[in-house]
Amino acid sequence: MIVVIISANSEWRAVLEVLDPVSRLPNPYSEHFFSEVDGEAVVFIHGGWGKISAAATAQYAIDTWHPRLIINLGTCGGLAGAITAGETILVNETVVYDIYERMSDPAQALHFYTTALDLSFIFLPYPMTVRVGRIASADQDIDPALVKTLREQFNVAAADWESGSIAWTAQHNSTPCLILRTVSDIVNETEGEIYFDNAAQFRERSRTIMQKLIESLPEWIEKINK
């Protein structure tokens, strides 16, 4: 059994449009449906947006289905000058950047939630063009004022809301985790290209990105099953 976690509401709606499941089942946090990909039983679950929902649904999925693999597919924001829209990151490390420790060592607090992902279970070559690298997570869209900090202090090219929680939860349950995030938009030090009243544009980009990621899923699973 493999569990595929889809985080943001727009991403989940896109998956429903692409896969058109016969039935969707409720769970304590969201909803899910069963499918088969490359001969493998797969549960697609709406993980919800933000770190709390992401961690809760990841733990629920692990406790309920005991998957041999957690996969998270979704979008992310890219940092101007570091990455371009449409690039896909195969995440090998996550860092949570909205932790502000003021009573002891801030670096120690950040390190506690930093998660390195072992990708050795995936056979090369990868089935699509990806950039293997680190991604940052926080309960916020990328703040233009933090673009320089994210690039220089956290050494990332992109950020999202949920990868850090999913990776951390999977690691603490000794469950392999594959995270693929495609850049939907670019943020520079003054603005985000689709910020402010551009929700429709994000939904459109999300659908294109999620369709491509879903279409690649059988090949990724084949690379894992070899």
C-alpha cells in the first residue's frame, strides 16, 4: 500500500478533476479515495494546508494503512534568481523556517525539525526532469522580505507550507517518503507574481502541475518497485 498526500485545496480539486474517483470517503481530517497505480494499491488523501493539518493527516494515514511509502505531490513557491516556474524539486531535505526561539539556541530549534530524506530506494534514472534539493516550509506564503534570508541562510530555492511536517512525521514512523513539488510561481524581494487577487491563476497553474505529477506517478512507482 502507498499513500499519496495532496495538501492544498486547489491541488486536491485538481487531482479530483484529473482522476475523477468513483467515490470519496470521509476521515477525521479530510477525505480520501482508493485507486490502483502500476498494479499497486494507492490511497489518495487530502492532507490539507499548513503544518498542523499536514502532520495530522500524515500520522493518520500511517496509523490507518501502514503504507510502505508516503508520497506528497504538490506545488511550491520559487525564489527569484534561484529557480524558475515549472521546475520540479525532488526533495532530499526539509527545513521549517517559521520557528523563532528566543530563550535558547535558535539554530538548535531549527535543526530539530530539519529532516533529511533518504532517496536511495528510487532507482535511476528518474522518470522526469527534477532538481534534487532542499525545500523550506512555513505556515505562510513566501514573504518577499524573507527571500534573501531563505536563499542565504536556509539555502533553498523554493518553499511551501507542508513538506517539512510530512517528511518529519514519516521519518519518525520509519516510513520512506517521496516529495515532489513543482514551482507554481516566483517571489522576488518586493512581490509575488500571483499574489493579491490572483487565486484563479493559482488554481489554473495548480491543475496543470498536478496533472503532470499524477501522470508521472506510475513511472515513479515503477522505479520504486524494481
